[in-house]
Amino acid sequence: MVLRRFGFAISCAIGVMLLFVACTNATAQSLSTQLDELMQNIMHQHGVNGASLSVSKGGRLVYSKGFGYANVDEKTLVSRKSLFRIASVSKPITAVAILHLVDQKRLKLSDRPYKLLGELHLPPNTKINPDIYAITIEDLLRHTSGQSFYNTSGRISSPMQPPLSRVIAKQYNATHPPTFEQVIGYAATQPLMAKPATTYRYSNYGYALLGAVIEKITGQSYESYVKQTILKPMSIHTMALGKTRFTQRLTHEVTYYDLAHAGPVRSVFKDEPPAPYPYAGRHQEGWGASGAWVASTDDVVKFMNHIDGLKRPAVLSAQAVSSLTAYQPLTERKRGFWYGLGLRIQQKRTGQHWYHDGSSNIGAATLMVRSVEGVVWCASFNQRLPAGRALYKAFNRDMWKIIKETQSWPHGDLFYRP
């Protein structure tokens, strides 16, 4: 009788265990299915040719998949290896590189970038605006330098791209596109939009300037320093600065697509024929530290996990991470949201969400989030969109819903599965 009861208890225990395993597998499968459907729906609604999504939990990569075509004509599919222009998601990478130099005591946030750079190459018959010497490294990181560029309609402009870059080349009597040294020289002569450390104004130029500071301090190219010092310890080996021309795309880099029915545009390179906007309308190399990185979504997710050691090794000290996310009233557009050092921050009761996105104006769009709960995701798309914010809003709304409803996460770590 005792044995029969014991056997019954064992059977029940085994049954419960099997049920638990089945439920866990079902939940994991449900997460994968939901993410698949989300990406397929977003791509269909916005007419996107190719995309990629990677998700990690607690430092483990639990989902990674490509969708659609990396190249429509060649029928090449997007895969985990596929690389995308990540645009302004480059800014957290530059911020981390700067803070790493601060950790090494080779730089201070209070340092003045234009004093560090020394003598500048100005356009003929111009003078330096002395106000630029009040700008600090921290101002550039927070977009509070006052050295921002906006066009007459109030939209963000940048001296690294037309039409302003053509004005700069003309001032130097130089071939377009101008060198970044010429861009810096031109910017140094221009009036500031506001006194430094008084107003938040997003500045792509400011982050490109941080790249020049890194080069001055380290004696290396910006790309080389970031690859060797920041990315290599994270085991990230495929990220690189992208190029403008279609013929110069990297191995595994996707093809970028313009707006539907858009025609060729004037090339940023002299004497080159018109081409689709993603390969002619903007000088990708000129953006450098501000927005030129090309990466897989796996790469971006891994990077975000290594900043503070959610996945070992940590690339920054606890003090540097505190600076990265510290509250900034000047940049708080609504309560609990502000721009840290290269990251947008949302304060929650239990911690902070970190996030950033990258514009679709270059034929690609990227969104990156790291949540309070240690969930990190990155989605990239290879399409220029008439209303890129609509894609961001729709994707984030449905992505957050899926993440919040997930009770059990897949086991294993896809970072170790090529």
C-alpha cells in the first residue's frame, strides 16, 4: 500500500515536472512567435524590405532573427550576420568611449574640446567665435553646447551634409564634401544658438566633434580606438564605420532603400552621377562618431549589456555609469525623461530605462532599448520612410506589450551560437 502511494506520488511529481517543462517551452515558443508576428506586421504596414531583431534578458541573448531581404534584386535574405547603418545609435558608443577615457583619467567632463584640439583651420578671412571656448565635453555629450545647426524651417541640420556642407566647401574653395577639419573650422566661426549649459538642442555636429577629441587624446583614429578599446573586450568584431557609396558597403551589409517612387539625387561627391539618396544624399563618412557605425542587432544588444557588466566584462566603472545616466533638468522634456550622456533616460520607480534611436533618412532605422528589468532589444530596418517616427511608435508600443506580458524566458544564450 505504501509502495503504491509512493509510486503514485512519484508519478504525480513527474507529471508536474513535465507539465512545467511543457509550459515553459510553450511560453518560450509563444515569445518567439509573438516577436516574429510583430516584425512581419511592422514590415508589412510600413513597406520595409528587410529587418532584424535581437533580444537579451539578464545578459543572455534569447532571440535573434532576420526578416525579409537584405537585397531585393539578389533575393539575399537578412540574417543574424546582416549589418545595418545604426545612425544616431552610434552616439551611446561615442559616449562610452569618452567615459572610458575619463575612467583612465586621460580626460575630464569639464575639459574644453576646442582648447584640447588646439589650432584650427579656419575659412579664409574669418575669425574664431570666442564663445566656443566655454563649451565642455559634458555639454557636447548632453547636447547643451549651444553649438547646434537648424535650417530655416526649424529642422535639425548638420554641417557634415548638404546644403550646409556645400557652403563650407565653397568657403574653403575646396571640393565637396569638405574634410571634417574644415567642418570644425567653419563651426568655430559661427555664432552659438545659446550660451553653453543653458539649453538642450540636439547636435549631431557635437558628437562628431567628440570623435575628433578622442583622436587628439589617443593618437589613434576614432574607429581604431573604439574597436580596440571598447568593442574588442566585448567580443564585438564586425562593427565598423560605414561608407557612402553602394560599391563600398561592408561584407554582410544590407542594401538600403529610398522612399517609394523617389528618384536619384545629386551626389555628395563631385563629378559622380546622381544616385539613390541612401548612397548619394548624405556623406556617411563625415558623420563619424555622430552616426556612421554599421552593426548587427546582436552587436548593439551585446554592447548595451557590457556597459555596466550586465554581461561581463563591464567596460565602464560604476562612477562612469552614474555620470552616463545622471539626471539633467535642462534636457527633461517631460517629467522623468531626460538625455543623459549619449542615452535617453526614463526614470521608473525601480530604476531606469535606457534608449536611443537612429533616423531613417539614410535608408535605415534603428531602435535600441535597455529596460529596468535587464531586457535589451535592438531592431533595425533597411528602408527610408516618409514618417519614420510612426514606425518607432508602433514598434515600441507592441514590443513593450510583449515584453511586459512575458512570464518565462527561453533558456540558453544565443551569443554563443553563431
